[in-house]
Amino acid sequence: MKHLALLLSLGVASCGQRADKSSHSRTDAVASASQEMSGPSLFSQERLKPALAQLREKGGTKVLRLEIGPREVVMQAEDPSNAGSVVELHYRDGKVSEAEHATLRGKGQLADNLFDLEDVKLASLPELARLAVERVDPESGSVELVLVRRSLPESDDVRLRVYVKSPRQSGYVDADDSLSPL
């Protein structure tokens, strides 16, 4: 009976050590792989500036909507070769996709909704992103998306909305085209 109890206790202790060790290795491997796959974010000026330059080259500067995510920028702009028509371009992994025709919705006029991308001070985006995280959840928050567009019909002004996600609390911060928080 003593031998059986001793064997059981050794087996349980051994199982606990093996499970703990393999669990630790798996966690480290997943964290390492996730970090390698993620790379630098497009919210940094070093990555955003060349992305916007490539998008401008293909899609012009008369923009309807710009969505900046950590890994992709999506731009809807007036087709430079066909006024009154909108194309959508995607920037990902250093490349801009071929222009796709975008379907317009809503009652407003396209010209009223367009803005010049050059007028939006996106050089300050990293600071605005940090401020948004500070305001929403400084402990666990991360910027998920930045949306740039006119805020019609409420206002003719171009606005940015920085969406922050967090396990505890998600939210957003609005800013004007000079990236001053509202």
C-alpha cells in the first residue's frame, strides 16, 4: 500500500512538472511568433509616410475616406482618370492593390464629401494615437483603426476618429484635420 501511494504521488508530481514545462514553452513560442508576424505598425510615421505616398501616386489626393489600421491602409478617392467615380485602393505589405470601383451610397454630392489628403496633418498621428490610448485605457488599450473623412451632415470639416480597443473598455477619440483632439 505504501508503494502504491508513493508511485501515485510521484506520478502526479511528474505530470504537473511536465505539463507546466510544456505549457511554458508553448506560451513563449506563441508570443514570439505573434511578435514576429506583427512587425512595425502603420501608425508610425516611418511606415505611414511611404504608404500614403504610394496611395497618392495611384489614387490622387481627392479623398472620400481613409482608413488606417496597424497593417493596412484603405483609401477611397475620386478616380483621377474619371471624375465623379470613386476607386478603392489597399496598401498592405509595402504594396498598393489595383484600383477597384467603389460603390457610392448616400444622398450627398461626391464633390461635397471629398477632401485634399495634403490638408490633413497625418505627421502627428503617432502622438494622437498615444493620446487616444491614454484617454480610453492606458493600461491595456491599443489603436485598432483611424478613420479620416468629412463629418457631413453635422459639419463640413474633415475629422479623424481614433478607435481604441481593450479587454476592459473600448472607445474612440475625435480630432480635427490638424490632429488636435476635440
